[in-house]
Amino acid sequence: MISATCRFHSRGGIKHAHGGKQFRGDRLSITVVKDTGRKSSRFAVIVSKKVLKSAVGRNRIRRRIYEVIRLELPEIKGQHDVLVSVFSKDVKDMPYHDLKYLLVGLFKQAELY
């Protein structure tokens, strides 16, 4: 899990980030807002009930994505608000390296590195 300073703490912050630039892949997308008023980037992972009915499965997807973000956090330059939206339940069972490849590809596309 990433530290509390790198996570969103209210829905108001997430609503602010919805106005950002979106980068979409086949299973997930990211929305990025440049935020210069903070000391570190913030991240949120959104998995809707339409994607997966089970709360256990949704939480597993969140934990897996937060782990990739935690390991990639030192490489991210600048301060950004980033929302990761999941569109496919396949993310739950996909191998770690494939998930990392998808997420890092979107981060590179958004020029976070």
C-alpha cells in the first residue's frame, strides 16, 4: 500500500481530478491533473461494481495496482493527481508483469516519468 500522503482522502479531490487529461488502454485508463500545490503526487484506483460485483475482487484489484504504483513512485517526476480507472475484471487474475507493463505504459504516455 502506498503512504497516506500519496492517496486521495475525499471524493472532492477525486472530482477535481476528473477534469484532467485521460489516457486509455484496453483494460484500464488513467486521468492526470498537474498539481503544483502539493509536495507529492496523489493516486486513486477506481473499480466500479459494474466491473466486478464482489467487494473482495475489487479490493484485490486495488491492492495489486497500488503495489505497482508504490514501486514506480520514485520514478515519477513532478506533482500530479492520478486516477486509475479499471474497465475489465481480467485485471484481477492477470500476471503481475503484464499489469505493470500496462500501467507503466500509460504512465509513459502521460509523461509522468
